[in-house]
Amino acid sequence: MDVSTSVLLGVVGVIAANQVVARLPWAARTPWVFWPVAFIDLGVAVAVLVLGLPGFEHVPAVSLVVGLMLLMHLAHGLQRRSALLRDDAQSAAREASRERSRALQQALEAAEGPSDDA
């Protein structure tokens, strides 16, 4: 296998890893899974944009498109992670609010004492 094929397969592997992280919620929420893939994606994108893809020197648009696609994948992954973390925080805040309401209701019921309606 020559260098250009190896580099191309490496870029495809980075794209695949980025897709896995972007599609699986647990991977996007887990920092030790998400951030290494994001930094590798950024590094490969910058390398492709600056150095180009071997074997495609005669068509510079290929390197530009691949590099920009990698940056777009990175932005999509960051957006997905942000949305998941925001949803988690909102769910936790709603649950805490419900818990406070339940505790307040129980405290009010206990303060009123037994009712003699019957």
C-alpha cells in the first residue's frame, strides 16, 4: 500500500470515528471519548488544508473539500455535544424543581396538621 492510499484510509478512519461520536449520545457526552476524536479531527483537517492530500496534488480542490468537510464534521460534533449537555442540564433542573415542589407540598401538608372535615 502506498502513502497516498494510507493517508486516504486514515482520513476515512477519522471521518468514521467522528460519525460514531456524533451519532452515539454516550460517546458525545463522555469527554474522554469526544475530545480526543475532536482534536484528531481538527489536526487532520488542518494538515489536509495546509499540506494537501498525497496523490491529489494535481486537483487542489479535493484537498480543500476534504479539509472543509472535516471541519464541518467537527462543528457538527461540537453542536451535537452542546445540545446533549444542554438537554441534560435542563432535565436535571426540571427534576430538581419537581423535587422542591414535592418537598414544599409535603411541608405544607405537615404544617396544616390532620384535617377534621368528616
